[in-house]
Amino acid sequence: MNVIISVALATIIRIALGMLWYSPSVFGSAWMKTIKISPKDIKPKDAQIAILGGVLSSIIISAMLSCLMTRLGIHSVLSGFFLGLSIWFGFVAMNQFGGILWEKKSFQWFAITTGYECAAYAISGSILAYFA
């Protein structure tokens, strides 16, 4: 039961963090400029699909991170935090860095998007380890 609770909590925190991170008062406006869209370009149906996809991916990320932590025997919050950071750096940040190299995305785009992922993985790792 702890696994379900921890995955649900990690998922909720990832979503809440994303809502805050990409809000206009934090990084949302700057992020939209980097991808050259404005709020009026976003259609409600597209937003609903994106939100649903974000929830689903957050559930999968949290569940897979929980499975990995179980296999590795990680039970301390600090170890969960550092595992989240390691996964972010080794897989997510390096993958997103390709956006700069191949897609000519700006460093600002990279910093905003991978910054969110860094915080989300570190916090998720901490939460999941706490409940392990």
C-alpha cells in the first residue's frame, strides 16, 4: 500500500510543480517565447490532451522510479534525492541537450525545461524513498 501512496504523492507533486514552474508568473511566459507560441495559440482540446499526457507520464515516471529504488534498495530520502538527480542528469538532461545541438533550441529553453525535470526527479526520488 505504501508504494501506491508514494507513487500517487510523487505524481501529484510532479504535476503541481509543473503547474507552478510553467505558470506565467514563474517560467511560463519565457518558455512560451522560446518555443514561439502565445497563450492564444493553445486550443483547449490540445491543452486537455497535453495535460492528460502529462499526468500519465508522471504516473509512469513515478512508478518506474519506485521500481528502480526498490531494486537498488534505496530507502533514505537523501539517497532517493541523489538517485533522482542522477537519472535526471544522465538521461533526461543529456537527452534534452540534443535539442540544443540538433534542433537549434535555445539555452534558455534547455534551462527552463531541464530545470523543471531536475527538480521533479529529485523531489520524486525523495518522496518515494521516504515511503519505501
